[in-house]
Amino acid sequence: MVQVSVHGNIEQALRALKKKMQREGIFREMKLRRHYEKESEKKKRRGAESERRRRKLDRKRQQMDS
């Protein structure tokens, strides 16, 4: 559960709520659960995400070494 305090400014509270939900990955999870995902598709997606993270880390390491 996400709690945001409102001190009279609803727009500010909505922005804070949206930011918290974004950080916690709630929007991403909602998007993934919108439709059923077969187990094979999950594995494929996770593998692609892992590869993306690995490449990003490699690029960072190369920049640090240069």
C-alpha cells in the first residue's frame, strides 16, 4: 500500500503518488498483468531484460575504464 499525505494541494499529492508508484514498479506490473503471458513468453522477456541490463553494465564499465 502506498500512502501520500495531502496538505490541501491535491495536484501535488497526485504527482507524489505517481512518482512513488513509478519507483515501486506498480505501473510496470499493471502493464504486464493486463494480459496473460505464457511461461515461454515470460522466459523470453526476462532473458531480453537480462541481456539489456548486461549490455548497459558493460557500456558503463567501458566508460569508466576509458
